[in-house]
Amino acid sequence: MLAPLGSALAVVAHPDDESFGLGAVLRALVEAGIEVRLLCLSAGEASTVGTGQDLVATRREEVLAAAEVLGLRSVRLEALPDGGLPALPADELTLLVAEELRGARLLVGFERLGVTGHPDHAAATAAALRVAAARALPSLEWGAAEEIATQLRERLGAPFAGFAPGAGDPVPVRVDRGVQECAIACHRSQDPNNLVLRTRLALQGDHEWVRLVRRGVRLRR
Ligand SMILES: [Zn+2]
């Protein structure tokens, strides 16, 4: 369904979002013949794990390695403030996404509520959705089904959100976790075996949930 689109731009807030979050979806796009590029808006310097080392340099190496594993065409790594994306002028983020679009026919990102509760995720996706709307391009949001988000909140206290109501119905897609796991493993500084990630992947099994909005018109299952 998406392969004729040819190329896609994934927009994320932090190094590891492309693997811990979008990894299986990005790999599915690559395997469908879509050329996928990555725009990462921050260097991830505010991470609370992996401290005690040069996180900027380390995480840059990690995301570049992970992108290669996933088969992404290119990575543009910006250095906007990790944790500060919502405070930036919206136009600044929008301009970066528009600059990096370079003919891509699909925008990909976290679900618009941010999925894990990090406000940077929602800000990154908002920028991608503004560009998608302005260019009449389709957008693909990856997120957690409501029942999985609820379990992560209740069992682990992780502030996950499901899909925003009224923005279109999410649909499950079958994915292969193999390459995603290799990409996740590249992010050694970020505890690839952390309990929240492991629990989410176990709950989701071989399915991810996505929302595809084409030119503002929601696709139905
Ligand atoms: Zn993140």
C-alpha cells in the first residue's frame, strides 16, 4: 500500500527513538522498498542513563550504527535542546522538517500524543504533521494500543499514552522484530534491556499499531 510512495522521512526527538520506538515500522518500510531517511532533532544529551560519558558523541555513534542496521538511507542529527523541544518556536521545528523533506512522500513519527509521555516526542511529531498538512503528504504515526498503554501505566508506572481520539483509527501491522532488536542493541548507553521497553515489546509481540492519514483523509482498516 505504501511502497509506491518511494521515499519517507522519519522525524524523531532523540537518538534511540528510531529503534526503541519506530524500529520495526521503519524496517518494514525499508523492506517494502521505501527509501527512509531520519531526522533526529536532539542529541539526547539529557538522558538519565548512560551518564558519566560523552553522551552526545556516544549517542551519535549509536544512532548512526542503528540507522545502518535498519537500512536507513541517511541520518540528519540536529542539536536542539533535549527536553526543550516544546519550548522552541514551532516554526523552527517546522522549518527543519521542511528542509530535510527533500522529496520524501511520507512523514513518519511517534503518535501525536508522544507515546511514552515525553513532551519532546509530541513536539517532533507536531512539526512533522504541520509539514505533512502543508504539503498534502500522508503521515504515519506509530503508537501503543490503548490496552498496552494502560498496562504499561498500571504495571510499571510508565506514562504511556494510546492514540489520540478523533484523529483516525490505528491499525495493527505485523512486523519482524529481528532487525529492530539489532538496532536496539546499538544503543548500549541507553539500557537496551530496560524493563519498560522489554515489557512493551513482549506485550506487542509481532504487531505494531500505526495510524496512516493520507492528505488529511483517514484510511480505514
Ligand atoms: Zn525519545
